[in-house]
Amino acid sequence: MTNQWRRWRRWLTPGLGIKRWVLVIGAGVLLFSAGFSLLVNIRFLAQFDAAVFRLARSLDRVTGGGVSPAALGIAGILLGALVAFFGLRGTLRSIDRVLFPTGHPTLVEVLRDQRRRRRGVNAVVIGGGTGLATLLRGLKQYSSNLTAVVTVFDDGGSSGRLRRELGILPPGDIRDCLVALAEAEPLMTRLFEYRFRGGALDGHAFGNLFIASLTGVTGDLELAVKEVSKVLNIRGRVLPTTAHDVVLTAELDDGRVIEGESTITGARGRIRRVWLRPADVAPLPEVQEAIADADLILLGPGSLYTSVIPNLLVRGVADAIRQADAPCVYICNVMTQPGETDGYSAADHVRAIHAHAGAALFSHVIVNTQAPQSRALLDRYVSQGSHPVDPALKELEAMGLTPMAFTLMSEEELLRHDPARLAAAVFQVMSTATGRRVRDRRPAVLSR
């Protein structure tokens, strides 16, 4: 009985928007009663009232004056409220059983969670690849006001083939972010990540083909992404940095110039700088608007030269970040990337961003200080040329930045950020940067 009472008490918690509608229902009942009385016959209600008073007098005589009309009136009100309550409870239970047949979550839990996330922080996350998708999986538990700004310069794998054969912008990183933000059933998200094996579609991800098909139907990648967002019922939105077809180009320390995102990493040389061809490409207007309206701007995690920095090379994006009122935070990778950031510390990552952006963009840097516990997993990464990133806390401080160190590594099959810990770290850093506490009710998962 106690647990049942607790469940029903949740409907009375502030912020659900339920109590106001109960009052509206009550007002509607009164108006309905008045209208019904005018429609049928006012004298009918008068006769009904007279019958009630006769019943009250009869009870009064039987009980010897022990029951007053006022007491009967209160009893009638309470009885009517009880009947209405049971009717409302039955209605909500029926809705619950249809929408949530397993009993978890309940309708009230979903309503409360949705309300909390809609009041969440307005965050813009800039990057690409699996790093950005990992961050979004954590952030969506706190807020639905998320904007993912994603690179569209990939020229390898399924995305590269679609780009070459259909002349569309590569959808791979966009698909990863859409799936990460999805509220849809797990089967739908698995479907979007499914890759065909064999035949003409070998290597293609279903989600890439779906986005490519919608791009053909709508004639525009941006519109296609919006339609896919509806299908997956995502929390937030995903925007390509630019709608222009751009080639990423890199100059290596040995003087070689490499074109194409997929070939830059494969060149296995230290990268001196990267640029876009053509160089002067405009961003989507929504990207600059999102940055200007943000409460928080996040760079990374993701491949430094092929995911994070390319977004900053699109005309006006770096300037928009500098001009924004919101704090900007850089999230450094937990592992170096072979052929791209070999031997890089967190400070080296920051220097590369500053060199390409023209000036400092952020004041805080989130770094991981957790060493991998799985020796077998670490050895696998080391054999591929990937090592844990040195947090270089003192170097970052010497650069005038505020490093924020946390234990953020997940060791489930891969060495990468843990989504829940990373999201918790982000909001702790935001509280530090803004001087105000960011409200959330998520479980405590963070350690420093």
C-alpha cells in the first residue's frame, strides 16, 4: 500500500503539469453540468434537489438530528471526488498498460524525465566520429536542448562511396550522432548501424543509405537529416557544419600534401597543418545561430585533425565561438590516434587547435587521468600504435588554461570515454566555469 501511495504521490510533484489540468477538468465538469441543466430542464434539477433535501430530513428524523445537511453535502463532495479519482486512475492505468506494457518506465516517470530534460542546458557540441557520438549518449540523459555540429568531409568507407557515386555529402558521422541521440526502440537504432555483407551493398551502413535516399527525395541533406530525426525521435538536433562539398587537405612534416580525410591518417606522417579546399566555405546559418544561443559549447572528443579542427576551418565558426557568451570547453581524447596524433599530449592537442583557429577558443580542458586496467586491451592498442594521452596538467596551466582532470575511461571492448562519466564531468566543469550550480538529478557517477 505504501509503494502504491508513493507511485500516486509522484503525480503531485511540481513540474509535471498535471494538477493544473485537474483543475481545468473540474471547471469543465461544472460548465458541463450547467449546460446540461439548461438543456434538459431546470425544473428537473430543482426536483432532484428537493428529493435530496427530503432524504436529508428523513435521515435527520431517523438519526434523531445526528446528520446535518452540511455533513451530507461534504460527504457528497468527497464521494464525488473519490469516484472521479478512481475514474482518472483507471484511465491513466489503461494508458500506462498500452504505452508501457512492461510496467517500466511508467507514464509519470516519462513525463517527469521529459520535463527535466526540456529545461536542460542548451549545449552545442562540435566534432565528429565516434567520440562525438559517445559524448551525446551521455548528454542526452541531462538535456534535450542539444545541437551536434558534425563534419561532412569523410571520403572513406560507405560514406566515401556514396559521396563519389551519388555526389552527396558523406552521411556517416551524421548517422552516428542521430543514433546516439535517438529515443527510438533499440531495434531501430541497430538497423541504422547495420552494415551489409557481400554483394553490391557490401560495407554500406543501412543508415547511410537511408539518409542518402531521403537526400534524393528532399533534394537537400539538411532536410533529410530533419526527417531522419523525426523517425528516430532524437533528443536534440544534428547539423552538418556546411552544405558545401569540401575536401580536407593536410601537409605533413616531410613536405607531402595529402588530400582526403581517409588518406591523411593512412599516410603515417606527422601532420603540420590541415585546410579545406575550397578554403572559403560558409557554414549553415543554423550553426552560427546555435553557437550564439548556447549556454555551453563543447569541442571534441574526436579525431583532432580530421574531426575537430575541420569544423573550425569553416568560415565564421571559430569567430562565432569566440564571440559567444557561453563558456567553451575542450574535451581531449583518452587515446592517441595512429597516423594523426602519435605521441601527442593533451597540451599538444590544444596547441594544434590554437594554431588552426588563429587564437584561443576555450578556457577549460577536460582530460582523463585514468590508466587502463585491462592489460590485454591496452596491449592491443599499443600494437596498433595507440597510447593513453598524457594529461600534461602543468603544461595546460602554463598556457593559461584550466585543466579539469577526471577518471573517464571505459574499458568495455574499446578504450574510450565513458558516456555517463563524461557527461557528469561536462556539467561539473560548466558549474566551475560559470560560477553557478547546474541542476541535474542524474546518479553520481563521477570521480576525480
